[in-house]
Amino acid sequence: MIKDNETIEEFLDRHAVDVEEAVRKAAAQEIMPRWRRLAEHEVDLKSGPHDLVTDADRKAELYLTEALTALLPGSVVVGEEAVHANPTSYEAVRGEAPVWIVDPVDGTRQFVHGDTGFCTLVALARRGVLYASWTFAPARHQFATAVRGKGAHLDGERLRAGSPEPGRDLRVATSHPDFTTDEQKRSLLALRTEGVAPRPCGSAGLEYLAVARGESDATAFSWEAAWDHAAGLLLVEEAGGTHLTRAGEPFRITGGNTLPFTAARDAATAQRVVGLLSEGA
């Protein structure tokens, strides 16, 4: 817990490894035993055929909610499944208390299909500022962390996003068309131009990791749900990248962003992607 007069940074110095352990345990106990073993009654639809939820999502989020609030009394959790059940709980992202932003299984569709492209995302924020993040892809045995001002790491190795190779098409992961408005579709279509190679995104968390590793050059996303973006945005930032909305401002996890927005390996790439998105709007 945070001691008297202790800052979040000091809390993280003492407990970042405990958060990582909680994420690993949630995956080991609630997610991986169900991977490729899901029964039909363990999978439900939410908003549509591409928006799935499983018992692994629900139980992993419950595990993390108990573990994380025990580590940091007075903190609150904004989790994807809890917000689906009670939308007003999302307001905690904008509150005064430290908030854990949790996506228990990011890439549920891939998880259900038995693919490895899913991860657990956790971020710690307060008053809209991201302080730390944890991205765990258990089927790929990858664990990425970021702490504000202290860099981003993958399995203990420092991540550096770098810059795209000159003359090569930009590799950009974009929102799935099923989750975009007509205006957003027009904006994203502007990326289908010379020098850019757009493709539909998979797990948002893993797309951010790809940018932080320099394997992908940018994202172009059209939705604001903090659990999809918070962990990855800090990961990209601490790897040396940046993020911009179509209004030319950094993305805010508290909302009110001009969409679509991008996270990119460097500022020049972010400006180029945002410029194209604005032309198509």
C-alpha cells in the first residue's frame, strides 16, 4: 500500500514486481487453463459477433481487481467487464483516486479461436496521468513493462522504438471496419496511399508492443476505451515513440479526443499519419 506521504512513484519502486506477479498469476489461474479448452457455455456475445466475452475475461478481471486494490488501498479498478456491467464505473478514470485500468483478455476473439495473439493489460494512472503499465502475452511468453520516466522493457530488455527505415512503406495497424463510423472509415481510407501499408489490427495491446519494438510503425485507432490503450500508450512513449489525435494533441485516457488517433515510433511518423487521417475526414 501507499504509506503516509508516499508518492505513486515510490509505491511503484516497492511494488511494481508485485503487480507483475499478480498479472502472471491471473493468467496462470484463470486464462491459460481455458485457452483452447473453452466450452460453448463459457463464451458470450456482447455488442455483436466480433465482441466476445469469456469466463476467462470475467474471472481474470475479478482476480486482478482483488489483488491490485489490496496492493494499493484506496485505489479503484476500471475493467472492461465491470464497465460493461455498470457503465458509470468508467468515470473513475477521471477521478482523484489512483486507478488500475484493466483489460483481462485483450484480443478475446483471438483467444476464443485458439490463436496466440491475446494479452492481459494493466495500467496505473491518476488524474489522467499514466504512471506504469504491464502487458503480458502468456501464450507467447512475453512480458512488457513501462514506468513513466524509467523506460520500457520486454522480458528485461530495454525497448527502443526507433524510426522507420527511409523509403519503406509505413506499416500501420488500423481499426477493424466493423468498429468505425462512416466518417472514421473515410479518414482511415486515406491511409491507402503510396508509401503506406495499412492492415486491420489484432489485439490493441500487442499492436502497441509491436510499435514499441519497432516491428510496426504506427497504429490508427478509432475508439477511446482506456483499457485498450492505456498500457500500450505508455509503453510506446517510454520506448521513445509518441501519440497524436487528429487534432494534433496527445491522446487523453480521460476522453474527449478527436478520432482517429495514432501511436507511432517517432514524431515524424505520427505527424504523417495524422495528416493523412485529417485529409480523409
